[in-house]
Amino acid sequence: MLTPEIILQTLISGLLMGCIYALVAVGLCLIWGLMEIVNFAHGQFMMLAMFLAFWMYTLFGLDPLLSLPLGAIVLFIIGVATYHFIIKGMLHTTFFAQIFATFGLGVFLHSMAQFLWTANYRSIQNPVLSGRLAVGNIFVGFPQMAAAAMCILGFLFLYWLINKTEIGLALQAASEDREAASLMGINSNRIFALGWGIGSACVGVAGVLLTNFFYIFPEVGFTFALIAYVAVALGGFGSIVGSFLAGIIIGLVEAFSGLLIDPAFKYFSIYVLYMVVIFFRPQGLWGRY
Amino acid sequence: MGKEERSSMDPTKKNWRQVLFLSVVGIILLVFPHIFTLPFPQHIMIMIFLYATLAQAWNIVGGYAGQCSLGHAVYFGCGAYTSSLLLIHFGLSPWLGMLVGAGLAVGLSLIIGIPVFRLAGHYFAIATIAIGEMCQIGMVNWKGGGGANGLYLPILDEGFYNFEFHTTKVPYYYIALAIAAVTFYATHLIEKSWIGFYLRAIKGDLDASRSLGINVARYKSIGLAISAFFTAVAGTFYAQYVLFIDPESVLPLMLSVLISLVAILGGVASVWGPFLGALVLVPLSEFTRTYLGGGGKAIDLMIYGALIVIIARFQPEGLMGLLKKFR
């Protein structure tokens, strides 16, 4: 039975999940926008953030809300390190090599997590944020609401950073023209490292927030990264706003196809959406390329 | 690539060296199963041939034409499922099923080509991923095709007609070798033919080749069709070798990625690159899995992942590039 309540409930769940996809996609998009490299280890970075939150909670009793800044900082460092040790030397190599360098890193991190922490599903018992808000017959979980709100805040902060600050201008300049930017005294190496740091910090935030209501296991990042990859292409490579909106659209499509068709086909619909959009707009919805 | 080298060398001398090299490799491969009679080394060789075939088929469209397809598992699955379903429901010999599957894969590739070949770079790669994932989800939910449980192939009498051998791996070895050899020879022919030149032109500069009058869409489709054909043949071989298929084994994204990985790490747009890639990566993965992979500890995959990073980082041209350096 499709009552207005069920539709509203689906709409809200889709929007909330969409916000998480959106922030993950924005991180991916930021890195791509800078140097046209897709980080295929993005999902595994998110998984690391989730395990970080899990261990902080299990070992020190630190609630995910409190380990949020830690997650962002640690992932920032991981992103910068990835840039310095792997990406920096590969800026002029082929598309193929760049894909596989980060893909290999993803395989490594995934299996490392499995080795260290086994493939078991874990969850955080009794986080501070729990329970749900009931309005009539519509239920909204507090953890989901908080996660979505933080993701939107994170996005707004990033938007401000990129468009209104000097760092952001330097980021934009470096992505427009690497050589010209370095002639203007912008250290493109430092800017790229910063871009990798910020892009990875985005999944750090999303990952930690996700632990409040999602299982933690080594493979968790895979689906999220794939969806983020599709979201970035759907929104159009190079457009951060596009990625964010596409992430939300994907969340909605996932929720509604689960309701209207079958939960087994929720990802199917996302791919159909991508193929249809890309058929009419090969550069994505808001893409410049 | 290597043009100066080629012109500076006497062509007949070069030919003679090639023939010698090929005969030595050929003889080694032909006698291998009679020297190494245990199943494990034979299994490794069969997997090398299988992945060499897949990587070579991918190379035609991914290497020569530069279209980074991450959805080749679709054609592999098409070959595996078609021959298996025809065998189960109609008792059709897998050899005929192999041809039907390959034909279907060619048809499928022509349909898939329509939307994806309009796209470039990551948009193309993601579109191929999307199609691959759609096919996998479709097969998981299609009960008539075995669904998520997969298909067990009927155990028939051992023999060439039934394409099943239960007591020895040697016939599988030779069949896999033959499939790989045919794929390699086909790639060699394509490389030398006008199709190969057009494909490389498309990779080099799309707009320039279009302005020279190359029908870009047609040649991309031809490349993909040939590639799909051989990938599907390998799919049927896999089904007959393992005698069990499910969406998780013949249609996952991981398989698509692995196919391209073998080709890329070996070296794209060269006839020997995919073979070299398979020769290095397959034993590595099989040995580490056998000796370190126990108990779901995943050390094998850790080494595998780290190695991929190292090769991509320090040898982005693939192993062929390394070989050239030492020659």
C-alpha cells in the first residue's frame, strides 16, 4: 500500500542516505578536479575511518561523535601520505597506471583490514546518538539525521573553503593550469597534497558518522565508493556541487526503487539512471567536460 | 613504439629470430604437461592461458583502441551461462554452446557499444561498470538461470565431445593452450591489419582520426566485438573446467578489473604484454593463495595489492616496458 506516509518516509530515508553518498562523492570529485585522478581506494579510506571510530569506542569508550575530528585528521594524513608516496611520481603517466595504483592500494587496505580485524561484521553498541524521532507514523533515526546534517555542514564548509578563501583560490588555480599556477608562486605539490588530504577527510567524516547506524566490516567501503564514483560521473566530473546533488539523487533513487520495485534492484536502478542520463548528457548533469 | 628499432634491424633476421623464439616457446608449452604431471602446476598453466586469453581479448579494445572497459565480465559470463544453460536444458555439446555464446556476446557488445562509445575517459569506464553490475544483479535475480545459487553442470562421460575430463587435466591444458594461441594469433593479425592501424589512430587522437575519414564508431564496435567473442569463448572454457558457475564467479566487477589489470600490468597494445602479465600475476596469485591464503587471512591479497601499487608506481608502462629496458 502506497500511502502518503510511506512515500514521505521513503523520501526522508533517501535524502538522509543521499547526504552521506554526497559527501563521499564530493571528496572523490575534489581530488579528480585537481589532477584528473580518481582515487579507487576512496571506499577503503572510508572503511579505515569506520574502524578507527569502532576501536576508539571499543578501547577507550570514545563515542563516534567525539572521534569525528580525529577521523577527519587521520584521514587527512592518510590522503596526504598517499599523494606523496604514490601519486606524486605518477602525474604524467597513463590513465591506466593511475587507476591501478589506487586500485591496488584499495585491495591492499581491504585485505589488511581483513587480516587484522577479520571479515566479521561489527557495530557500535549504544552510541550517544540513538533512538528515533516519531512524527505520526513517520520515523527518523537520530543518528541518520545527525549524519546527514554533518555531511551538509561539511559540504558547506568545503564550498566556502574552495570559493571564498585563498587556499581555495590556489586549489582552483592549480586545477585550471598547473604550470601557470606555479609561476604565480603557488606550490602545486603542496596544493595537490592538500587536495588529497581534504578529499580523504571527507570520507573520514562520512565514515565516522556512518558507524552510528551501519555495520563495520572490511568490505563496507566497496559499495560506497562505487556509488560515489557513479555519483561523481552523474553530477559531472569537476563539479563539486554536481557531485553533491547527484549523491542525493542517488540516495532518493535507491530508496524509491527499493520501495516501488524490489530492494534487490536498488543498485540496478542507480545504474539505469546513470546510463539514461549519460546517454543524453555525456558530460554528466552539471559537468564541464 | 619501437619503430626505429624495427627499421634498423634487418627484417629477415628479425623474422628468423621471431620464428626461433616462437618455436622454443611452443615446444616448451607442448611438452610441459608431460614433464610436470602433477595437477597443481598444470592447473596454474591452465589459469595462465585463461587469463592470457582474457587479457589479450581485452587488449584489442582496451589496449589498441584505448577504451578502458571495466565490464568485460559481461562477455565472460555470457559465454559461460549460454553454453551451460544450453547443455543443461537441451543437451547441446558445449562446443556448439561455445559458438552460440560467443555469437551472443558479439551481439551484446554491439548493443552495449551504442551508448558507451559516445563517452570518453571515466564516463566510459563507469558506464561499462554500470552495465556489468546490472548484468550481475539481473543474473542473481533470474531464477531460470540458477539465480544466486548458480548452476552445476551435469557430470557427463569423459571425452572431447562432452568437453569434460575428470581423471586428468591434460586435455584442458591443451584446449586452453589452443584457445590462447588462436586469440594471440588473431591479435597479431589485427595488429598488422588496417583495423589495428585504425584502432591505434582512434587511441592516439580521436578527432584527427575522425577528420581523416575513419568511421570511429564502427571500428570501436569491431574491436569490441572481436574482444567479446574471445572473452565469451574463455567463459565457456571456464564453465567446462570448473563445472560450476554463479554470478559471483563469472560476472563480478572484480573479474572485469582483473582482466584489464593483467593486460595493463603486462603492457597494453602489444601482443606479448597480456601473456607476460598473466605469466607473472596468475602464479603469484595462485601460489600466495595456496600457501598464505588459508583461513580467510587475506595475506595473499595484501601482497597482491601491494605489488600492483609498486608495479603501477614504478613501471607504469607495464612489464613489457621493463623488458624493453633490459634488451
